[in-house]
Amino acid sequence: MMVILKTWKCFTQHISGKPSVQMRAHLPRLRRAATLLRRRAAGTEPGKGQAVPAGSHVRLNLQTGEREAKLPDSENGKSDTREERRRKRLGKVDVDSNSFTSQELKKALAKMKESEKAERKAHEEEVRKKFRPIEQLKEEFEKLNVKMETDYEIMVKLISKFNSSASTLDEKVAALYDLEYYVHQVDNAKDFLSMGGLQLLIDGLNSTEAALKEHAAFVLGAALSSNPKVQIEAIEGGALQKLLVILATEQPLAVKKKALFALSSMLRHFPYAQQQFLKLGGLQVLRSLFRQKGMETLYVRVVTLLYDLIMEKMLLEDSQHGDQMEEKIQQYRQVKLVPAVVEQDWCVVVSNLLAMPEHDTREKVLKTVGVLMAFCKERYRGDQALSTTLSLLRSEYEELAAEEQREGDKDGYFKELLGSVNTIIQELR
């Protein structure tokens, strides 16, 4: 072997020269020998009789006819044998099957099972805390299914409870209270009408129980709001007459409040009802409220209703006319509300409310006086009490508006009220 190396070294030293014929004949053999030596030195070529470790990659070189093996690197090398990789993965555990007895293996397996069982139990307990059992969920879903009723079904039950002779007064009142919530919606109110519920409410206005009258009027007002179909059915069913009777007779304040609410809902945007209201003496009925004791809270509501009805007609007449709009204007022209207001001296009734202390009340009264000014100007000019009241209001709101400006509010609430007072004073000069 040493001879081969020396020969090869000699060959490489004189490679620049021309080798002899004898040297060229040995050249292939020398190359194979040098390659074999390098591989053995690198540990990739097994020597004769050398054992090859398990997991080594062995091949036969077809050019040289020699066996070649890629031996595993040492611990600080690049790769490990499969066995060494398994040892590293399992840690420092001795995985040699001969190092464990059968009893030791059984105990180890038992401990593993106990550990897995404990972990599984802990996981189940954690899941149980986060989630409810399926049986409990089923019960809750069943309860939800009972409650998941349509509005129609709920109203049927409420009407049945209200109309049942077996229901107590409190149960009937509770049914009406719940119905008020549902009939606010236009479609629900139409369904309520088809169920016969509207007539039950109108009949309830005749009840001798004040609580039933109050809540029947409340539900009626909710169903009538901006719902022409219900408005027509209500006036044909006699609701207008019954509401006026409640307002004209001695009744608790709570009952009259709800009756006035229902009346307002019926009259707004419904010229036919307004016309019937005037024919039945509705303005006189409302006027009588100002002579009844304890009805002060209704004054502003009445004035607001008159203001809305007058403005409703004026805005319609000022709007662009179409075929349908022209027909509605003709209906409103048959409603002689303003002449009736002037004739029944509502001008003074309204202006007297400016003496009330609440700013909100004054605001609404000032608006109504401003609307009535075109029809009540002469009456107002001769009203010394109104002139005095307006002067006092101007002084009061000048101070309040100045205080607002000092606080940085240039366009405040009191400045707006002062402007309304000054406008009325200016028109009366």
C-alpha cells in the first residue's frame, strides 16, 4: 500500500513531464488505489473483514468493482444512525429490550394507563365546565320553541284572554298592556283588525272599570297611529263618539289622557274624521276641558293637537298638486276647522296659556298663537292681558338669552323663544 502511495506521489510530482510508457500503463490502477485509500481514510470504504454498522448505506461501484459504504458519522458529525436518533428522541432511557424485565414493563404500562386516564378525566371536567350537557340544551330549546311564536299567535292569545269572562280584571289589563306593544306596527294592527280585536277595544271604552277604559283607549290609539285602514274601521265602528263621551263626562285624569291620545291618532291625516269631529261638537268637548279642575296637563296636548291639524292642512295646500293630492285637498277643504276655532274663541283660550310657567308649554303656545295670528289678529290687538304677558315674556327671555350668550351658546333655546315673542309683538303693532 505504501508503495502505491509513493508511486502516486512520484507521479504527481512529475506530472508536468511526460510519463514513461510503463508509468502510463499503471495509471488506471494507481487512480483506483488512490481513490480507495481516500475513502478508507474518510471512513466511507470498509476494509476487508470490517463490519458495517446497521443503517449504513452500501453500494457496489460498477467502475471499480469495489464495495462502498457510507458509514455513520461520529456523535459530533452530521448524521446519526436510526438507533441513535431513536435514543435521542426518547432521551436517556435505555431502550434495550434486555434491560427491562417483564414485570417492570407491566408496571410502566400500568402507570402510563393511569396517567392517560387522569389526563382524560381532567379534560372531560374542563369541557363540562365550558359546555352544558346535551339533555339540558334540549330542554332549553324546547322552552325556546314554546316562546318562539309569531306576533299573530301572540295577539290571538292576548285577545282571547282579554275577552274571556274567566279572566280577572288584572289579567285583562295585562293583556291590553301587552297588545299595545304589538299593534304599534302597521301590519300587526291590520291583523288585529282582522281578528276582531278592534271592535273589542271600542266596546271596552264603555266598560264601567276605569282601568279597562284607560288601557282600551291606549291600545286603540296605538293601532290608529298612521294606519288609514284602522282609522276608517274605527270611525265606522263608533270609536269617535265613545272617545268624545269619555272626554265630556267626569272621568279620572288617566282615562282622559288615553282617550285624548286615541282621538289625536284618529284625527291626524284623516280629513273625514276631522269633519265628523266638528259635526259631533268635538271642539266644544275639548273646550270644556279648560273649565274642568285638575285637567291642566291636558291643556298643552289639546293646543298641540289644534296646531298640528291647522298646519297639516296649510302644508298640504302649499305642496305640489297631483291627481291624488288634489283629491285630498278637496277633502281638507270640507273641514272648516279654523272658522270653528275663531268662532268658539279659541284665540283667547290659547293665548291665556302663555301665563303658564313651563318654557316647553310656552314654546308650543307661541307656535299656535303664531299660526292663529292670521285669523285672530284683531282679537289679539284688543287683548290687554296678552300685551302685558308678551312684554313680561320678552323681558324674561332677553335676560335668559343674554345669559346663554355669555356661556357661549349663541343660538340657544331662549334666544329662539325670544324671537317668537318679538315676532308676535311686531305683528300686533
